[in-house]
Amino acid sequence: MEMSICKTLLFPLLTIALFISLPQTSTAANNEAYTNFVLTKCNVTTYISLCEKTLIPYASSVKTNSTRLCKAALDVTIKASKNASSTVSTLKKQKGITRIEASIIKDCIEDVKDAVYELKQAVEAMKHLGDKDKAFQLSNAKTYASAVITDADSCTEGFSGREVNPTVKEMINSSMANITKLASNALALINHLF
């Protein structure tokens, strides 16, 4: 009789233990699949390692959805653009900035503001890819992402032929290069969406 009670209790306990361990195994396998999805998609970008570094943290929310991955890439670029805007704005307040540098910095701040606006418009276009005008929305997303690269280039071209503090120039160039690379990656992902 004791053996019967043990068997009766043992079977449900083993069943429960099995079901508890399955979701963890499944979750780990899913996370690996999601990470592999991001790694594979990043192969179409120009800056593959940057793509992987910035987008793998989004793998679990992106899952295997290419549109979500594009939105994540745009969001990462928005964050970088806002950081660049903060960096450039800080430079404007430094002592010893010449009028030429102040003018360049002012123009650059506007370029970055434009970039943030365009990135938000690209995200908005991505939200409407399920609409009837899918091709139009996709074209808009590509145009806006491309315009971000133009804005970053416009900022750095402001230094051309002018004497500027090398530290100021390097800080701005570095920030703009980051925006350009991230926007380029986002654009590549959008270009390979369909």
C-alpha cells in the first residue's frame, strides 16, 4: 500500500518537474534563435559589428520580425542622435569657442535636430507598412533614413576650409560618424526588408 501511495505521488511530481523545465529550455532556444536572426540580418549592413552590438540587446523583443528590427535600428539611431545633440550643445557653451566655431556648432545642432525629426518620420512610416500604400511608406522610410546621413555629413562639412579647434572638430566628427554608421545600418536593413 505504501508503494502505491509513492507511485501515485511520484508520477505527478515528475510530470510537474518536466513541465517546469521545458519552458526554460524553450526560452533559451528562442533567445538563441532571436539572436541568430539579428546576426544574420546584420550581415547586409556596412557596419556589421556595430549592427550586432547595438541590435542584439533588442533580440528578445524583435524576435524574428524584420520590421521590428528596422524600427529598433532607427530607435538606436535616434538615441545616438540625441546624444550627439547633447555633446554638440555642450561644446557651444565651452569657454574659448570662436565665432566661427559657434556658427558651425549652431548649424550642426540644427542638422542633428533635422536628423532626429527624420528618424522619427522613418519610424512613423515603418508603422504603416501594413497599410495599402506599403510601397509609398517603405519609400518614405528609406528617404528619411538616407536624409539622416546627409544631415550628419552637412554638419561635418561645416568645418571644411576653416580653422577650428581640433578637439571641437574631433568630438563633432566622432558623434556624426556614429550617427552616419547607425543610419547606414538602419537604411540597409530597410532596403532588405521585402
